[in-house]
Amino acid sequence: MKKSSKIYVAGHNGMVGSAICRALIKNGYNNLLYKSQEELDLTNQKKVLSFLSNEKPKVVINAAAKVGGILANNNFPYQFLMENLMIQNNLIHGAFNSEINKFIFLGSSCIYPKFSKQPIKEDCLLTDVLEPTNEWYAIAKIAGVKACQAIKKQYSRDYISLMPTNLYGFNDNFDLQSSHVLPAMLRKFHDAKLNNDAIVTLWGTGSPMREFLFVDDMADAVVFSIENEMPDHLYNVGSGIDITIKDLAETVQNIVGHKGKIEWDLNKPDGTPKKLLDVSKMNKLGWRYSTDLVEGITKTYEWFLKNIENIREIKL
């Protein structure tokens, strides 16, 4: 891939998309293409097809999606299903129609069954039921994975899907009603620290195991996928290391400097009991994560403090 090749990053303003842009620029790519939501509505099929046909980028990276935590997924199932289907279908079909040979589809580990054998291999897909609290988002992402697989199988185009574990980092969403667990914890502990170290209440028992990946490591995996041959259609991207939600909370609490109590609301759901990805396929190709959890959370909190007046809060 030439450094001057045109690369379109859909969703460049989000946490993942902005990290991908940083990684591409860091690696010398100088012809990045992106549009704001106001400039290009990705749910509008006609406009997306026209845009890709006119621009004809060498690579399309789909980092655009409607995302949120357990509460948001549970309260807005229709929006999470339909908006994600529209966005990804328009991008995938637009790239296909415009004869674009390289497409990278970014999904989520929630595509895998709730009770998958651990660590979760890529071939666990569609072997059992999904986690009910985010199945709508998961179903949309599964459709995207299968669409890319179908194009790769039928037309031999380089359409691949990367399934990251739980991501966090710069430019995350810190709204307590719609964010994922780690940024929500950072916000809760920060606010409680400023409120005389008030009690922080967290959902569930704290026993579920979760894996986390600093978003810049995910972005490096995208660059790796552009620059290397990817023979399969689906790859897990993660650290291969998990932690209990309770231990995560204590880690975040220590980094933030909150000295108060933590209470667990046992009336709230835990979600999937354990979710650890098998990342051996990516590791064998030569990609590995580089940022450990404490380092990544520390960097994220430092960024949060510097940007607190302008942090993202996605209201649903």
C-alpha cells in the first residue's frame, strides 16, 4: 500500500476513528479522506453510494457506528439495530459497487454467544444465543461480518472484519447514560472525588470478567491489516488478558484518586459472565497489543482532565 493511497475513514470523529487517523498519519499515510456527519449522512444510501463512486478511495475503513453501554442498548434496541445496519450496509455495498478492493469492517466482541467457550475463537460465531442486553447491536454487526465474508468468498476482494474487545481511550464517550463501563467508571469516580469522595454505586456484583484494549492499539491493528496480507475474513483484536469488574473499579478508583466507598447494586444485571477473546490469529500474523491496562487508563484519565470542558457526551 502506497503512503499516498487515498484512505476513507468513516466515523473519524469518534474514539476509534480518530485513533485510526492518528495511527495512519503516524505511519506516513498522507491522503486521508473523511466527512463529518453533517457533510455525509451515512444512513442515506444514495449519498453514500454517490460519495464512494466519485471519490473511489483505495481503502474504506468502517469505524462509524451507533454505540453505547448496557443501559443504552437495552433502552434503544430499534435504533441500535437499524442505524447500524443502514450505516454498514451503505458503506459495504457502496465500496463493492465502486470496485474498491480493500474494506475493513470494525465490529465488537458482543457478536459472540453469551456463554462461549473461553477464550473465544472466531469460529464461535453463531454457535449459541447472544447476550440479551446488547443483542440488537450484535445482530447488526454480525450482518456486517457476513456481508464482508460473502464478498471475500464470492468476489475474492480483500474485505475483512476486525472484532475488538472492550475499547477505551482518548475521545471516548463519558456520558453516564450511554457510555461503556470503563469511561463510565472514570466519570463516576472523578465526579465523586470532587464531591467529597462520595460513595460510588456500580451495577451488578462486580464478578464478571472483561478484557480491555487501549484504542490506539486497536488503531495499530487496523494499520497492520492494511499493510499485511489477511487470508481470513474475521480476526479478534484484544490483549488476551481479562480482569473482574470489581478489580477494574478498584484500579480506576486508585488512578483517579477517589478515597470513598464503592457499593454494588445487585438489582442491576451483570451481563455476560466472562468474555475473553482468543487473539492467536492476529498474534501469529505479527500483531500484538502494547499498552497495559494501568498505563492505558492513566493516559485516558490524563486526557480526560485536559479536555474535561469538551469531552464527548452522547445523549440518547
